[in-house]
Amino acid sequence: MIVSESIASRSLRQDVLSADLVIVGGGLSGTCCAITAAREGLKVILVQDRPVLGGNASSEVRLWVLGATSHMGNNNRWSREGGVIDEILVENMYRNPEGNAVIFDTVLLDKVVTEPNITLLLNTAVMEVTKAGDAIASVRAFCSQNSTEYVLRAPLFCDASGDGVVGFLAGAAFRMGAETREEFNERFAPEKEYGELLGHSLYFYSKDVGKPVDFVAPAYALHDITQIPRYRKFNAKEYGCNLWWVEYGGRLDTVHETETIKWELWRVIYGVWNYIKNSGKFPEARNLTLEWVGTIPGKRESRRFEGDYILTQQDIVEQRPHDDAVAFGGWSIDLHPADGVFSERPGCNQWHAKGIYDLPYRSYYSRNVKNLFLAGRIISVSHVAFGSSRVMGTSAYGGQAVGMAAVVCKQYSVLPAELLAKGLVPELQQRLMVRGQHLPRLRLHDKKNLVNDASLHASSTLALQAFPEGELRPLSPAVAQMLPLPAGPMPGISFHAYAEEPATLEVELRVSSKAGNYTPDVTLATVRKELAAGKNCVDLVFDVELPDTAYAFIVFRKNPLVKVPFSSQRVTGMLSVFNHINEAVSNYGKQTPPDDIGMETFEFWCPQRRPLGQNVALRLSQPLTCFGAENIRNGMARPVDGPNAWVADSKDAEPVLTLTWDGPRTIRTVVLKFDTDFDHPMETVLMGHPENVMPFCVRRYTLRDERGTVVYHCEGNYQTQNVIRFNEPVTTRSLTLTVAHPSAEVPAAVFEVLCYEY
């Protein structure tokens, strides 16, 4: 059929859509915001200007998702972000342990399109904002693939676009570039010589095709490789986001000159590859070809918008508490020279705090556009604080907080700042924790949770007194066994040590100077033992009182002449950590910053990736009794000052936890939270993982009512949080949870059980 019409009547098709919340930007922050709000009943429109979700984590850029765990390269134990972003990372680990970026695209799209309350608009770019007074009334967007213009209306908007296009068009107050040291008294604030903006990066992948491959560089490739100061350090085996240092653009307008920056990065990438292939200095690259080169750069920094609070360096370093905390961060303060790959300086300047820090709700909405939330890297932080808060895991975590805040705003008919003014932040925090959002120092106290009124009985509880001995390993590097201990006298410790020749073994008892931290910066006692050649039975007595219930560190100082046995048994909340001072792993060891930048000196004690990282085979004079059933309702669903889990005895063939009420209860929803190893960063791309299910996770469980009738059964679980909604409510005086041990070497553990009438 041929259709013709006059030129005068032609116009783009226009769709007018309305929702409770419009989110612009489909990176991880916008995606997690949308899923969170939609699951709570809000109608959400998610607008993404690219063909896939994920932003810098998508197959278009291919940067791994990282947050507070920092590749396990800091002292932030059990700090992987929770809630929806945890669900996504765990799902990707299960489906995609090889780290295929295209598969990660499907994981994100799957999560969004299966939510009936989300309308997803891909390839759709916002270009206009209409306001009513000091609030946004609508945004206008255009989809390049269907030639359709959209007018999107909502009482609430969230800008998660990276460059802050909605906030900019709406006139929201913003900053761009670095503040001076004097403005916020930030001693790490960079001088102009260093640069005021972080640049963009572009990645490439190579592939060995098994035969020689020639490469002819395009005309626009950089031919004078000496323009890149680190060209002598090139490695033909590096690819993907290991090339984060291929960065440029920090002295340009990182919003409006992004295309210029991209072309320069292409010039660098093809110049680097030409050097690798044709300089004759990389014979190992003979059979390599370029498999993929990014077409859009990964952008680090552009606009930062002003909320009612601007997070600064001191908030991070001092770990300042905020009453309105809705998320946390823990990446290093990570600033880069503005000249990027053309700079003589190191590619990054990273300094860690001793633990995680609060992100306040006041940083997640615009101070002058009344219905505009902020999410992602554009939130209200200084340039220095941005160096930490910008990473995707942290951004996604904040996006979840915004999604839930929008739910509370709709429920009480308030705007973002009014939620704070009307005292609704505690409710927001509690609702976030129900959904798996860990907030430092806060515990879940949900009055609607029927488990509060139940009596608990476990068929068994682990009383851990010793780890069975396994492989012997030398004390190189130094190792520390973390033990969750109560306040009071330190128990005695015994173990076997094997010396190649007479040697001195030095063991320290350490704790952290700050509650909730895992930086062992306080030494309570030191014991030195003279070992004979061969096997030694060592008894340690630390004549000290532990000041608080917390993790203590039994530190075995480095001694290559001495071996100690490790154990294949793994237990929820138990961990060994290692210190690599003076060894080749440069991001471990000891942080020694310059005196004038306001950062602290301390040691890094980091876990090793499995199958390494086993517990030291110690024996205690009295067993650890911190694994009781009451932990499932203590409001803390991950290890913090202790395991915070019910852990069954491994000898119990069929562990059962029974909840009993004084009368019938009608239950519609049960939430179970399991251990998927919050210490694991679960990098999404490039880095393969030897396992797709965390070894602590309960795979099989059954729920029964008081008559023994099975009301739910699960096989093959791998997720942290299981939300079970019965088709018909279950009325019962008791509920029993039967769990299977994950393996012979890992006893079953449950962090939390929630039961609701609705």
C-alpha cells in the first residue's frame, strides 16, 4: 500500500505517557531505581538513550561493576551492596561467571522487562523540560529508532542520566570542575595543574585466532607512540577494562565535547594496537586480532548537582554518621590527572578510608527543583568525594534509595525535601532494609514482621571450637584469622606450626579502633614463640579483655620458614585476611599517603579469592556461640560485629528452624535471606570466576505449616533474598524451615526471616 500526504501535514508521531515516576537514564542507578519503585507499586517510565541498559557496565562500554568492596582490595569486609543491585550481581554470577558483557546486557533487560509496572523506552533521548513553577511538569524525548516523540508526565522525576540532562534543562543548581581546597577544607582537592575533571576511557578486546594476523592502522591512528608516556609499559595481554588508564578529556568540556574526546581515544587505541602489532617488540601478539573496540567512551565526570547536603572528603575519611543515611560507599577517593594517557603522572591517585561511609538522603534530590531526584554520579558531592561515590555499585545503591523514596513520597503526598522535613526518613530506611539495603549502624525494626512475636527453636546450632586441619602453607604473606568474639576475656588459642629450622613466630591480637570497621589498627597484645625445627604445638594466651563484641584479628606475622595448617571448612561470618607489605601486589600492603592530603596511613588486610583464602586451623579454649537462631530477627542481615546468622551444626543431617506463635497467624509473604558472600565483589565483566553459586548459599529448603504440610519448596536457590508470596494465605500456629547444608564443608546458614500478613 502506498500512502502519500502533503509536506505541510507531516510531523513526528507523538505519544503522551503518564506515570508516578519518570526516570531518565538507564545505567545501573536508573535501572535499580526503576525496579525498586516498580516492585512497590509505582508506575515507572524508564528512559534510556542507548539500545541497552547498564551505561558504563553495558556491552557498549564494558566496565566492571565495582563499589565498596573495591576488588576485595581494601578493609571493607562484607561490603557488597545489597538489594536490587545485589540481586543483579548474583544473577549475573549464576548465568555469566565468564564475565561476558553481552550476557550481562540480557540480565539487566530481563530484570526490567519482567516488571509489569515499568515502561521501558530505549534509544530515547530527552531534549526538553517543561516546568510549572519550581517543579518539572513534563519532559520531551525522541526515539531515533521509531521516529516517535514522547511527552512524559509525572509528579516525580529522577535524573540518572550521567550528564544530568534533566536537571540542566530544568535549571537545577549544579557544579562542574573541582572546588578549591579552601571551599570545603578538603586537603586532597587538586591544583589546576593536576586538572579539575576526570576524563573518558575507551576499551578494546583482542583475540588469538591461532594464526598470524596483520594489522594496517587507519589514517587517524596515533603514529607517534612516544606521546603516551607509559608506552614502554604496554602489555599485549591487557584488554578490556584493565585498560582503564586509556583516558582522555579532563581538560575539555566532558558534556559537549564528548565526540571530540571519543575520536582522540580512537586515535590512541588504534595507535596503541599498531605499536603492539607492528613495532616488533611484542612477538606474543603475532596471532592476535582486534575483536572489539568501544564506540562510545566510558564517561567518569561531568556535572554534579547540588542537594541540601554536599558530601565532602571529610565525610568519607572520618566516616561521619548521618541520621538520614540511605546508602553507603567504600571505593577509594580516586582522582585522575586531567591529561589522562598523555600525562607523565600515574594514571590514578587512590586513597582509601578505613571503612565504609554514609551517603545521606539530602544528597539525592535537587535543592531548587522541588520534584527532582538525583541518582548516579551526578549526586550532591564535592569533586573530591565524587572520586569515591562515582563508581557504579555505589551509584546503583543510591538509585535504589531514590526509588524507595519516591514510593514514600507518593504514599504521603510529599515532595523529596518534604520527606525529610516531615520526619519520614526512618520509614524510608526501614523499608529499604526490608528489601535488603544494608545501612551502617542501623537495624531493621519492622513492627509488621510476624517473626517478632514468634518463639524460635533450632534443631541445632553451630558451636565452633576448631577448624579441621588441611593444607600447610607458609606464612608468606602474613595472615590474620578474623574471629567474632564477645566483649570480655580473650579465649586461649592453640594450633600447629611447622618450622623448616628453629624460628621465631610472632602473633598479635588486634582489633579495629572504630566499631563496624575491619582495619586492625589497634594491637592489644603480642606473643613471640620460639619454634623448634619440625612440628610444634603452640598455645597462645592473650591476657587481655576485649573491649567490645566485634571481630578480633589473630595476626601471624610473615615468616617464610614457618607453615601453619589451613582448613577447607568455611563458615558464614568467618574469614582469613592477608597482608602483602613489600610484595608485588601493589594495591595491597600499606597505605602511606603524603602528609598534606588529609588521608590516613594504615595496613590493608584483604582476603584471597577462592579456592584460596581458607580459614586458619585454630582451636579455641571455648567455642564460638554467636550462631544462634535469634540472629534471624536481630535486624542485621550480613556479618558486621558478628555473623548475624543462624548457622546449623554440620552434623545435623536435616537442620530445622521452627517459628511458633501463641495463636494462629495468617501469612501471605515470607522473606528469607541467605549468605551469598557479601565479601565477594562479583565483577561483572572480564574477570572470570571459578564458581557461579556462592559456597555459603542454601540451595534447597522447605517451609511447612503446623500440620507438617509443605507450603513451599525450593530447589537450586542461588539468590540472597527469596520473596515467597503464597497464592492463598497460610493460617498456622507454626512455620518450620528445613534447610540443606550447601556442602559437606559448609554448614547451612540463614541471615533473616520475615513474615507478613500481606
